[in-house]
Amino acid sequence: MKVGIIGCGAIANIITTSIVPEDNDIEIAYFFDKDIERAENLASLAGGVAALDFEDMVDNVDLILECASPASVKEYAPVILGKGRDMIIMSIGAFMDTDFYTEVLKIAKENNAKIHLPSGAVVGLDGIKAVAKFGLKEVNLVTRKSPKSLGKDIDKEEVLFEGKASEAVKEFPLNINVAATISMACNRDIDVKIIVDPKVDRNVHEITAKGDFGEFKTTTMNYPCAANPKTSMLAALSAIRLLKSFNETISVGM
Ligand SMILES: NC(=O)c1ccc[n+]([C@@H]2O[C@H](COP(=O)([O-])OP(=O)(O)OC[C@H]3O[C@@H](n4cnc5c(N)ncnc54)[C@H](O)[C@@H]3O)[C@@H](O)[C@H]2O)c1
């Protein structure tokens, strides 16, 4: 499988340096970034090609892995899916725009293209997907961030946001991927609380789900990527797992 990457930052670096061709014949061949130097650096590290022409890249691959920004999803996904190419999308917050989501789904269906959303920086989506249509009554997410990660200097915890995921995306667009992913996994606008907490030095995500099945809680305490403290290591690792899962004979825990 030939892959092109959009966005050659922290996530792309981890993925590219962790995938070898023996991994299910995955070849990360093209690198595209609005900062061409970043594309060239990663391409030379990986033995690939820095793409100068976006559409050329799309024409030459089986799948595009987006790890750039929600704006890049809005700009490029319709073109990629319109050419019948599959996508892995990291900037899942883009799909909180329901009109855009509907349009993209239509394009993907019409062109027989698949969209894959990795679990990203949180655990527990397997359970949420399993119970989503079977009496799921409540899902909420509490995200705790360190004052440092938000550029704040405080010594007491402070609730920054409390409301629906669709509202959180407007106030914290860069921190919304986890809330967006959970919302999409259960097809509802989940309740979100974002807390700045001097007691934590990592991004912590607590999910609670209750329903006819019972109840579960998951806590994910993420270490950040060295190259981008806003991004959790687990997010990149989840995309690697997803890439490797294509064509596997046995799927576990899907
Ligand atoms: N799904 C999740 O759980 C999850 C977790 C962490 C990060 N993310 C998202 O993944 C994306 C990448 O994260 P990162 O830490 O690698 O970011 P990064 O800032 O380290 O790298 C992003 C790269 O994309 C490039 N870029 C941005 N917009 C572009 C555009 N329109 N066209 C071409 N290139 C563009 C930038 O120049 C940069 O090199 C972000 O949108 C981030 O919010 C998702």
C-alpha cells in the first residue's frame, strides 16, 4: 500500500520513523506540507519524495494520511475522496462541522473511498462503539491539562469549559480531537469538561459511559510527543496500529 502524508510535524515524524515496508507492505512514499522544508526533511529521512504538487501525490497513492490541521481536512479531503482514495484523518475536530461531515461522507460514498479515524489520544472507544445503539444513556469526557500546556500560571484547578463537544470545538479548536472522536463513535454530542489542573503534568482524559450494559470509566494519562507538547504520543501510535491493521487476517478488539 502506497501512502502519502499531509502534514510533516510531530505525528508524521513518529509514524514515518516507526513504519518499515515489511509492515504489511506499507510504503510511505510522498510527503506534503505547506512548509516545504518540513516535507523535504521528512522525505529525506524516510527515503521518500517531497510532494510539490498535491494532486500529483494523490494520483500516485492508495491512501492519504492527514496529520496537519482541521483546515487541511476541509481543504483536501473532498479532493482526495473525490479521486476515490482512502484517508486516515487525525484532525478529527474538522468533522464537528456537520455540514462538512455530511458533504464528505457523500463524496466518499459516491467514489467508493473509505475514511478511517484512529482512536487517537484516548482509550475506551471500543466499548463506546459496542454499546452506542444499545441503551447508552450517558457519555462524558473530563480532560485535565497542566497550566503550562495552556500557558497559564495558576495554583488551583479551574474549569475552563463545560458544555457540549460541538461548543467546545469553537472555544478550544486545537484541543477538540478527543471529544470529537468520542462524539463520532457514539453519534451524539457528548458532554465535555476541560479543566486546567496544577496537579497534572500530562493530558489526562477520563471517559464515563453508563447505560443498559452497565458502566465503564477509562482514564488515559498521556505523555506528550517531544516534538509537539500539545500532541500525545498515543495519538501517533494509534495511527501506526491502524495502518498496520489493513489486510491483517485477524482483528482483535475492534
Ligand atoms: N486524533 C487525535 O487524538 C489527535 C491527537 C493529537 C493531534 N491530533 C491532530 O493531528 C494534527 C497533527 O498534529 P501534530 O502534533 O503532528 O502537529 P504539528 O504541528 O507537529 O505538525 C503539523 C504539520 O502540518 C503542517 N500543516 C498544517 N496545516 C497544513 C495545511 N493546510 N497544508 C499542509 N500542511 C499543513 C504544518 O506545517 C506542520 O508541519 C493536528 O491537527 C492535531 O490537532 C489529533
